[in-house]
Amino acid sequence: MSEQYKAVLRNVRIAPRKVRLVADLVRGKQVQDALDLLKVTTKRSAPVVSGLLTSAIANATSKATVDVDRLVISELMVDGGSVLKRFMPRAQGRATPIRKRTSHITMKLKEI
């Protein structure tokens, strides 16, 4: 069984639903293909996922002698984090809740 290399990013101020769109693009791809794809993606979470990917690559190269060209994104999970609860004033003294969601992103790489 090949070893997996992990990187975790917590409390990113982007909703998990929006981060999952970018995560679905790169899941299962080779590292260099994923970096190229994230570079041209216009979503706000693309630079965040790209930074996490470079961190996971750095973790893999510091732990063991790994060929970076053979690394693949084996797992990429996006979970919901804490929610900031705010209120917006509305007509006639009412208020509506605003939920500012955060994400926890976990990425695992393995060598093929």
C-alpha cells in the first residue's frame, strides 16, 4: 500500500457548496494537471485549493523522496465549518438571519 500525504485547511470563509465545485474539477487528477486547471479556473476558491495543493506537495517532498510527477489527488473532501450568524434589518422592525458559512478542506495525495 502506498503512503498518503495530507494537507488540511480550516475555517476558509467560502461556503462549502462553492468550494465543492472546484474540488470536483481536480479530484482524481495528477498534481500538475490539477495545478494547471486551477490556474485558469475563475472561481474564488480556486486559489485557495491551489495553495492547499502546493502545501500537500511540500508535505510529500519533505516527508520522503517522492516523484512529484507521479502524485495524484486521491481524496479531496470539503466539509462545513463554523457558521457566523448575522442579522440584516428589514422593514417594519423585522430582521432576517444571514449565515456566513466556512469550510474545512482536506486533501490527500498518493503516488501511483
